[in-house]
Amino acid sequence: MFGQLSDQIQSAWQHLRGRSRLTDQNIQNALRDVRTALIEADVALPVVKTIISQIKSKALGHNVLKNLNPEQMLIKIVNEELVEVLGKDTTELDLNSQPPAIILLAGLQGSGKTTSAGKLARLLSQQNKKVLLTSVDVYRPAAIEQLKQLAEQLDIEFFLSSDKNPVGMAKEASIYAKKQFFDVLIIDTAGRLHIDSDMMQEIKELQSSLKPIETLFVVDSMTGQDAAHTAKVFHETLDLTGIILTKTDGDARGGAALSVRFITGKPIKFMGTGEKTHAFETFHPERVASRILGMGDLLSLIEEVEKQTDKASNDKLAKKISKGHGFDLEDFKQQLIQMNQMGGLAAMAGKLPGMNLGANAMTNQVNNKLLDRTLAIINSMTVSERRAPKILNGSRKKRIAKGSGSQIQDITRLLKQHDQMQKMLKKISKPGGMKNIMRGMGDFPGLQKAKNIGKKSDI
């Protein structure tokens, strides 16, 4: 989502390279580019003015610290300001109430409320919460059926009300949830335009009668500056407790995240990162700011790896390699499957320092197609070929290419990649191997920049 914004903000630092201190002139030049980047990212103008004003006041007159050059100094200041605007601290759901804790979802039509309801239910059920889903959307055709089918896929109970009035439906679901000892009740409401006074009055009545502990405003990150106007009306109508940002895996410019948080003053609690139900993350302001500045988000990547990968099979593979046994294509296949579950190569690379491969939907699609093609090639091999790739001669490659819909060159390229990975894993398995590899990555610009900015310093 933040790809374009990230690229343009990073280009602002060129005005500071080779300088010994921050001056009024070089700060003005850099901030002009930052301002342009924010405006083109569709950030609301009041938010842009505040961000630029705060950065300027913090930067002017500061001497460059011993361990930071002017470029790194301004990056540090911009990072702090972005974290401030995005919310500073990670805010968890407040479920501290007498069960069931009611969560009400509100937002515009097409903002992704129904999908978010399912994703949130899945997340809470993984935290050992007994969750009930229900929909009070009586206006959109098949809206209730859509959530019901999603609940069935996730193995989460769905409540179908016999009432026809949204308030009555919600109350009926609440009574059922209480009787059946559910921990959480998630209510998906109808999408409504902020200019539709009748619909806005309806959701106001829903909140008033249910008294939900959480009322979350679901906003499509693709809407940009319009999200600020919508959020303002919803904020004035409802007592919002937080925001869910959806469709952040697309090529949205990122303005919605900065604008909505600033306008409402409410924390962004979650972000949807893909169509699949597991593509749903807790929103960490400091990590998102880090990604915008090209410093990656290694903590989120590590958490995703821990959540999506099979620890038992990974431990088994580690023991196999440590004993000197080869890393065959069967092992390679399992690693690719796990990578696919984490959103593909582009999604992972977008969280690495200095890399922005996950910046837009087009790049994501291309990278994931490559991943699918690689899996198709391996699946077209016999078990013996996967375990001993050296036996792959010309005729075998021709058969595999035909079976996977690829070219012989693609198979040769895959075998070369596998061979390189095997050599790297052999190095890692040796004493001090990982340390030597990391030492070799020391000059990688994104990692170096992240290290320097991460050093303890006071302005």
C-alpha cells in the first residue's frame, strides 16, 4: 500500500547527502519533496500541514549527532512524526466486559466489513475466544448468506435471526450469545453512505441499544482523502473506539491510514493485508512508519513466519541439514508452500529493509505467479526426481516442462536456484556460518540505514 509514498519520501533525502549539518535551506528542500509525496499519496491537507510543520520545528537548529549524518537525522525525525500521526502505541481490542463482548462494525458500502468480520472472528478464535458472528444487513442481497458461508468455512458459529429489523436482529443475537456463553459477538452492519441520514440514524440506534464495547470503523485504504471526510461524519455520529484499514495489499497510495487516524483521533487497530482470512494483522504504528521509510518490518515478518509455518517440519529439516543430509526439492517445495501461505514472495520482501517488492498489486501478482509456476514444476516431478535432482537429464526435463506448462529453461533455472540454496544452507550449518553470512550483508543499504537510525540517541 505504501509503495509510492515510500519511494517518494526516500527521494527527499538526496538534498542532505554530503552535508555536515541540518540547515534551513536543505531542510526546506527535503520537506518540499516530503510534502509533495504526502499530497500525491492523497493525505488530507490539514494532516499534511501538521506533519510538515512538526517536522520542520523539530529539525531546525539541531546539530547532527555524532552517530547520525544529516540524512539519517531527518529520517529519524520524520519516523517519529509518522509514528505520532499513526497512533504512537499499538492498541489492542478492549474485551474487558461481561460476556458477550459486543463488537459492532460500521462503514461505507464495499469497504470490506463482511470479510473483516470473518477475519476478526478467526483471529479471536485462535486466541481461545468463543466467537459468534451475525449480520444485520437487510439491504444488500445475499449479505447475510455471505457472512454465513464465511463462518462455515472458518468453523465459527453464525446466528440467523428471525427478525427483520436490524435493531431487533442484533438484540436477538445478543440474547442468544449470552445464553450460550459466547465470549464475543461480532455484528456486521449494512454499508451506508455518510450522507444518508436515515441509515446513519439506524446505526446510531444500533449502538445505543446494544452498547457495544467496541465500535470499529471499517475503511477502504483505496479511498484516500475521501476516507477523511467519511471518517469525520461517522466519528460525529458514533462513539468509535477504533479503525480497521482494509485492502492494504493493493496499490493504494496510503493516504487513508494517515488521514483517518488524524481526523478521528481513534487508533487503527487492524489492517487487512489480502483476500484470504489469515491476511489480517494488528496495526503497529512504529512498524508501518518503518516500512514507509524503507526500513522494513522485520518484527511483523518474524511473527508471520512463526504463525504460518509448521514448526515441527522446520525442526525436522534443520536436524536433517545439521547432520549433513541434502536439502532436496521435496524440502524446497514445503518451504515454497509455507511462503505462499504468508502472502507470497512480494509480501515478504516488502517487509525487508531497503526492499519494496510488495509495493503494488501488479508486482505482487507477478511474483506470486512465479511461485505458483515453481510449485507446478516440482509437482510434475516424480518423488525420486525431487529427492535426487541430479538424475534430471534432457528427456526428464522435457517431460516435466510439458506436465507443468513451462519451458526447459525454467527447470534449469529452478535447479540452479535450488543448488545455490543448498550451498547456503551448508554454510549456515557450519559453526559460525550464520554470523559470516550476516557479516557479508553488512553493507546492504537498507540494513545499514535501519541499524544507524535504531541507535540510541536524543535530539
